[in-house]
Amino acid sequence: MQSEEADVLTAVVVRYGDSFHVRVVAQEDGDEEAAAAEETADEGPSPIAPELTELAWGAGAFLVLLIAMRLFLFPAVKRGMEARYGKIKDDHAEAETMTSGAKRDVEEYEQALTEVRAEAAQRVDAARQTLERERSARLEEVNERLAARRAEATAELAATREAAQGSIEDAVIDVAGRASELATGRRPADDDLRRVVSDLMSVGASNR
């Protein structure tokens, strides 16, 4: 049993800063060395407090990150922001252009509509004047026809009256001549009778 206990080995791990040292010793010696190692480890630096190399590496990494951000990240972000601002500005300019174009189109449409309305009014006016002229021409033509027919009727009436008057004169002359012939035994001349009858009929017409 004593020989087996003497053969038992003990691993002693000692930390020095960032490195570890492992030693294999007998159990008795190991206990002593472990105790010594614990004392030595207790006397070493605190694992919580950073060392100077760690601070240097951290500062270097921060400076590298800062330089990388200054050289690459910030310009990329700035370019992205400028591109976005440019796109927004271009979109705004395009929107203003489209708005101006739409306003111009509306103005052109209103102007064209005004011109169409004016042209339509002119055409309606021209059509009204044409109809008025045609109506006046037709009325004048109808009046001329009526006047011509009235003149024809008047002429026919005058001719009929003259014919009737001539027939009446002839009848009166015939009757007067026969009466005078019966009364005096002699017939007066037809010209004398016609003159007397015409005078009498003229006096009667003027008295009417």
C-alpha cells in the first residue's frame, strides 16, 4: 500500500500571466508544490484587471476600427446619403416637371376648348345669318309673287271691268238708239250715242 501511495502522481498547474505551466510530481511533493503554486498564483496579477498589452491591443483595434470607419464606412454612408438625397431631389424635380407639364396641358386644353367654343359660336352665328338671309330672300320672293299675282288680278279685273263696261255701253247705246228711234222715228248716230253714254257713265263712276 505504501508503494502504491508513493507511485501516485500529482499534476501541478501554475499560471504566469497569459501562460500556464504544468508539472507532474509525486503526491507528497505535489501537495507542497501545489501549495506553493497556490501561494504564487495568489501573488500573481488579478484576472479582472487588464494588462498593458491588452490595453494597447484594445486601443490599437479601436484606432484601426476608427480609421476604417473614417476611410470606408463614413464615405460609403455619405455617398449613400448623397445618392438618396440626389434621388429625392431628382424625384422632386421630376414631380415639379410633371406638375408643370400637367398645368401646361390643362392650360392648352382650356385654350383649345375656348377656341372650339368661339369657333362653334361663330358657326352658329354664320348659320343664323344664313338662315336669316334665306328667310328674307324667300319672304321677298313670296312678296314679289304676291305682288305679281295682285297686279295680274288687278289687270284682269280692270280688263274685265273695261270689257263689261264696253258691253254695257254697247247695250245702253243699242237701247237708247231704239228708244230714240221709236220716239222720234229716227235713230241718232252711234258715235253721238256712245259719247253721251260714256259721259253719263263717267259721271256715275265719279259719283261712286
